[in-house]
Amino acid sequence: MNSDNSYKSFILHSCLLRIMDHLKSLHYDECHWLYLKELSGGVYFQTDWQRQTLKFRLCPDIRVEIEVHPSGRSSTVDVNIDNCAQVLSIRAWYPNLDDPVVYKWEYGNPCKLKKEDEDWITDINMLNALERALEDIMKSYNCSF
Amino acid sequence: MTTTTAVTIPWPEHITVGYTSDYFKPEEDVISKWRGIMNKASLLNLLDYPLNEIEKRVNELYSFVHTYEDIFIVERRPVSDNMLKDHFEKHYDHLNKLVSDKILLPRDAVKIGRYIYLYDCVYPHLSEDIIKPRKNPEESMRILVIPSKLYNWMVRLDYLWFKLLIKKKLDRDILGYLDENYERFMKDAIKLKIFLPIPPKKLHGRRFDLEEMFWRTWFRKVEVNWEYIVENFYREIVSFLLTYE
């Protein structure tokens, strides 16, 4: 294993774990709207280190996949998780619909959250962007179904 | 607070064997019976029994709860522990103590530490059931729910660990099973997409001979630096992933 691979894996795994922990903390917060649902058989999250993704399900039944493109800006994740990712793609599938809605958070000056490739919110950190995107996904679901 | 230690169970585990003759018991009697069933199903009280007793008693517990579902709440939720702080670090404190008390050889402690790390790579993906009586929520039980493919390996590690901790005895047969099957366990977990190597806080960028470090430090009765151990296990697992097809 060369050090580049080791480093890239470290950043990727750190990001996935931090996002997972953040989602759990929102699920546990009784005042927060986010509520996770099991994927199947007692499993709440799936991680695919080859595709660099984290999968989970929002209640009532929205499948979400987050793809992380790790960056090379950090050697630790304790300080600022934003330094660990270049792009975060958030894809959500509503029940009975094949095509996902897509959001993207991009690192930059300032960091941006895009909705279906259009700039939506600027100057937003990664975990806030994730939360805003999921909230928007839930709002659209409640309006449409 | 009488919350009992986690017990591992296979999935699916819900069976419907009834306790119909007791159905009209007053609620206090049901709660009293619950205490007994909860204690019987706790892993701490199962260490003198064969392994299959765990599954049997947990099934008994679930069927009891389903029979009295108006009295109990079963809340399924994602597991909540922070792996490194709440789980892994504490296990290392115990391993240190077991080695310095000469209950465990450093060589076996290295193996068990590695297996705990592998267990922890799966653990954050899973769920737990919190079962509690509606009127006595403090008398709750926490049950880890494990996909059936991974159950045999994980339940044996729990069993080995508690036996080591409580009885101060290493079960060599179970350790042998864990040795023979840990790669299979990893591959199955990767296929299920519930295996994420837990990253250390930072990557120090140097390698070392972990086993030698364990031997030296433990023989000198110096505490092992668990952050280095996490890093070493992490690098080892990432190497495995990169060669895994």
C-alpha cells in the first residue's frame, strides 16, 4: 500500500464516518425533523468504499446516496471536515420514481450548494449543506406525495 | 438504572411463541417476569452456558415482549456509541489490565484487539432495539441487531470478551474460531456494504511492528498507546481493501 492510497482512504473514511455520525445525531435530536429508517434487516447505513458512497433511508421512504470526492487539503479531520472533501453529491430517490434529485456541495471560496446544477446557496459548510439539501428533499416529498 | 449489557442476536429474530396462559396477568406480574427474562437473556449471565443458549433466550425475550405489546415499547434505532471513544479505547484499557495481570498473553491481546477493531468497523452501520416497559422505562434492555451472515463471528467475539472480562478466562476454542473465520467475516461485511475501516484521528505516516511494540511495552508494564494501535489496524485493513476484488 503506498502512502497516497492510505491517505486518500483515510480522508474518505473520515468523511463517511463523520457524515454518518452527524445524521445519527440529528436522528437522536427529538426537536429535529430528520428521522432515519432502516435500509433492511437492522442495517441503517451502507458504505461502499469503492464507489465512495454512503447510503441511508429517510422516513417515510426516501433513499439517499451521498458520494464523497475527497480532497488533499487536510491531514486531520478533527479541525474542519470541509477540508476533507472537494465535492459532495447528494442524490435522493422518491418512491416509484427512477430518477434521483441531485444536490452538490462544492468546496471553494465561498463553498456552494447546488440544486440540479444551479447555484442555490453560497457560503455554506458541508454538514449544513447536507442538512439543507435533505430538508429540501423532505419538503418536496411532502408537497408531491 | 437496570439497563443491561447488550446482547447480540441474529436477524430475523422475531418469533411468535406465545405465553397465552399468562395473558391476563396483572401488569406488576408481567414486569416482575420481565426482570427475570431480561436477566436470563443478558450476556453476562450466559457465560456458563453453550453459545446457542444466547439465541434461545433472546428469542424467548422477544416473544414475551410481543405477547405483552401493550405493556412494552420496542424502539429500533441506529447504534449510538462513538466507536473510538466509547468502545475501542475502553477495550484497550481492559486489554492492558488483562496483560499486566498476566491473564492474557500479549500475543493473544494483539489478536483480540484486532478482532475488536474489525467488529467496530461493522458496528456503526447496525441498529439496536431498546425494549422497555411503558410505565417503568428505567428497566430497559438494549439489544444489538446483527445481520445473520455476520452473527456467528460477532456473537463469539462478544462471548469471548465477556468471559475474559468477567471470568478472567480465555476461551481458546472460540479464539480459534475467530482466527479461522475473520477474513470470511470481513469479506461478508464488505459484500453487505457494512464495513467501514474506522480512521484514527490522524495519519502519522509511519509504520511499526505492532506485535513487537506490544511485547516490549507490555513486558515493561508500560501502557500501550492505543492511537498508534488504531492507526496500525487501519493501515492493515486499508491494505486488505485495496487488494480485495
